[in-house]
Amino acid sequence: MVDQNNNQARGGRVARWVGKRLAARAQRGALAMFRRAVRCVPAYPDILKALDAGFDPASVRNVADFQNVPATRKPDLFGAYPLSKLCMHGSLTDAVCIYTSSGFSGHYSFGAETYEEESRVRSAIDRMLDLYFDARRKQLLLINALPAGVRVPSRLATVVDTSTRPDAVLAIFKQLADEFDQVLLIAEHPFLKRVVEMGVDRGVDWNRYTVHAVTGAEVMPENFRGYLGSMLGHNLDDDDSDGGQTFVSLGISELSLSLGQETGATRRIRRLAAADAKLRSTLFGDEAFVPTFVQYDPRTLYLENGVGPDGRPIVLMTTLNRRRKIPLIRYTTDDWARVYSHEEVAALLNQCGRGDLIPRYPLPCLAMWGRGQCVTVAQQPVYPEQVKEAIYSDHDLAAALTGDFQMRQDGDRVAIRFQLNARKAAEQADVPDRLRQALHSYLPVDVDATLVAFGDFHHSVPLTYQHKRHYLESQD
């Protein structure tokens, strides 16, 4: 026992040393990227002047000064200037790929890749596939069911691009699953629900296969992991299981690579925090729902904590790859988020008596709550994420609904319309009671819940899974 404690203490010291070295390297890299952008990106000096007329780029002499660099947002860059003027050396001639965001915020952002950058992204994806799924040893069929235009390049996996066509996903799965050791479904979580449920209805025995899922975009409710896992045969209590698992990868189009990924440790922390109020409040504060919790590579991104227009914490990101076509300097999406050093996470977990949960890799962590949109009732915010957790807390209830809903304030209550699942029309007699109980467990206010037949649920965004959902009626 003494030797074990000594080894753990030694491991902790090494992790702290590595973490500090990586953090210092990222800070120096961010300062260098700022100077490079000022010199080589035609629009960047004008962007800085527009944001702060009194700011002088020459005043940024060290890492401390870097914190005075004006933060940038989508409207400051994209659409305000020709895309070429946001590129290194003001040219798009060597770009082989240009991609766009979903436009959910009302502003589109863009990314561009050279052949070299595209190869780097592919290599990074392959490293992740091997790390998470042992893809060099176990043949992997990767079904990319992300919205049209979102690519997942790989040399290690066999990739099939289906976009959000559940029939195409199932056709590919039935035809090819037996030819591979494992299958990876990459999709946003509402579409994962749709396609896996459809597979069950059509006789697909998901449990016969090792099927993994990776999702991102809107915040995935932690209870969804259990719901999806119940259909795919996942063992949530065994992170080292050879069976399938569900992971979250936080991607934003401006980066092409994801912002961060769940590791076994952060996935376990989030799952336990969802059920343990003390652990949740110690790590994430007294927030209404548990955030996505990932680790990220400080060799590729420098992330800083900041404060958004509404007073919530946000993250400012600076890309560190010198060959990147469109560098981002202190860029923010204004999502509600917070950065933690590995040392800080370790201290908070030890404070809870859960030192056993400290992530093995000495990488910083990122908590992401999402856009923070809510309905306020009697000064109490109610978030769509709380409603989602309620839906997926009861698997029979989740199966009876599509997962789509619309919410609004109605006096001292919140009124929510839920879309019934057309597949389960004959099995919905007890849905009102189940829904009432689930909402009572997860929402802090009274709820007026209405169940709407599948075909009668009118929504500003058609349920094609090509767009992010609008859950607040005021957004229509």
C-alpha cells in the first residue's frame, strides 16, 4: 500500500510538471501566432482597429500583454471581409477545401484547408480512431451521418458518407457490418436516436455487433448515453469493455478539428457528476445541468477563460498551427464554457474524495454548457438541456417521443409542446403520466406539457436532421 501511494504521488508530480510545460508552451505559441497574424493576415490589423481604435498591436510584448488583445467573434470576421483577406498572405489559391458552419446563430463562419492541413487533419483523426477504438488492429467501418458537407477523412477506417439518411445508414449497416470487427456511427444525437430506433423496428440486432457512437454539436444529455446504450448493448459501468461506447467530440467548423474529446476519465466524471450533487457542484458549480466535459490538446489550441456579454463564462481560443490557412486569435463563439487545468481538476476531485477519477493524461479540460438559451419563470431559468435529461431519464418515455419539443414562458409556468413518435402511436397510453413525473424530477418550476401528434407538430425547422433544433418558441 505504501508503494502504491508513493507511485500515485510520483505520478501526480509528473502530471503537474508535464501540464505546466504544455501550458507554458501554448502561451508562447499564442503570442507568436498573434504576431504572425498581424504581419501576414491582411484583414487582422483592421479587425483589431474596428474592435478597439486605441489598441496598438506593438504593445503586446509578452504573455501578460496578450490578454489585452481584443476578442473576435463570427460577425467581426466572416462576412465583414472577403475570405481571402482572413487567410495567411491574403490568398485562397492553395486551399483545397472550404467548409461552413450550420448558421444556427444567424451568422455563418468558414474554414479553409490546404492539402497539407487536410493531411494533418486526417492523420489526427486516425490517431484518435486508433486510441479510442484500436483501429489499426480491429477493422473499423465508419458511417458518417453528419449533416451534408461535414467530412470525416481517414486512411485507417473505411468511411461511408450517408448524411442524415436513416434508410441509407441501415442499408450500409446490414450490408457491411459482418465484414468488419466494429462499426462507428458519427452523428448528432437526435439523429442517432432516430436511426437506432428505426433499426430496432426493422429487426436490426444491434447487440450482435460492436457498435460505437460519436456525437457532438448540441449538448448531449447524459441520460441519452444510457438510452442509446440500452439499444446498442453498451456496458456503461465498464469503461475498459471491448464492447461499444458512446463518446462526445466537441467540433466547430472554424477549427476543422474538434475542440476537444471525451476521454474515458472525463466520460466517467460526467456520468457520475450527473448522479452526485456534491461532485457536480464542486466541479461545475450550482448549475442546472451537467455540461459536456472533455480534454483538449494544448499543442494545437490555446484556450483562455473569459466573460461573455451576459456575464457567463466563455472560452477564447487561439489556433497554434503556423501553417493554418485561417488563424483564429482570441476567437469565441460565446458559448457558455470554462477551461480547467489538469492540476485544477485533480484538486477539485481530491476535495470530493474522488482522487480515483483524476484523468490519466495531464491535459487541460473544457466544460461546455452550450448556448445558454433558456426560458425564465419567476426568475428561475429553465434550459432545454434539463428537458432533454428528463426525456431520456425514462427509456420508455424517450421511445414514445421524437425528442423534439418547443418551450415558452406562460405566466408562472413553462409551457412545452412535445412531438410524439409516429412509430409508437399504439403504445402511448401512459406517456402523459411518465412525462409529468420525469419533468417534475428535472425542472424546478411547474410545467404545462402538451403532447402533439407527429404530423401536427409544426416547427420552423423541418425534422430532416440537417439543421440544429430551435427549442425556444421565441426563436421561430
